[in-house]
Amino acid sequence: MSEVTKGSGLLLVMIDIELEYEDEFNRWYNEEHFPERLECPGFISARRYVATEGAPKYLAIYELENIDVLSAEDYLRISPPSEWSKNLRPHFLTLTRNIYQDITPTIPDGYRVKAVRA
């Protein structure tokens, strides 16, 4: 993974999978899909979550140096689906993949709170 500690891009993936494929899905994610992305230059961090309420059931969040990482040669090399991916994807019930650009404002040096809220 990269030495950068704060990225300006975020990749968010949410998936629901057919119940009978859930164990295989988690094995695939943990053994193939997730490690490939963690080792890809430009990916700073990666986390997986399971919903305790709400849906979709599975969420993965990847912090990126910037959103250009997703069109870089290193990422494109791992983008074509593997056979394991091809076998699982028909069993995804939902798949949401969003890319985000950081718009967090910089707080000026010396900023002081201007109001007290009750």
C-alpha cells in the first residue's frame, strides 16, 4: 500500500448476495478481491463492513490517493473479472459502486468558534 496517509478519493461498494452464495462470496472477497485492491498502488486503506441493520448487507470502503487511481494502469490490470468473480457476480442481488472526491474544507489557522450553541 501507499505511504500517503490522507487521500482525496474514496471508492464505496455495497453488495447483497444470494444467501446460498454468502460463504463463497466472503471467501472470494477476503482471499482474492480485497487483497488485490489492498496491494494496488494508490489504495491507502480498505475496510469491509456487514450491516447490523439496513441494506445492502455488505459494504467495502477504499481510501484512494485520488480518484485517478481507478483509471491507472496498476488498477486496470486487476479490473478484469477473474473466473471466481465471473461465477459469483450473477448471484449479486444488488451492487452499488460509487466514487467520491474529497471536498472537505480547510479550516483556517487561528479559527475560533463564533457562536455557542445550547
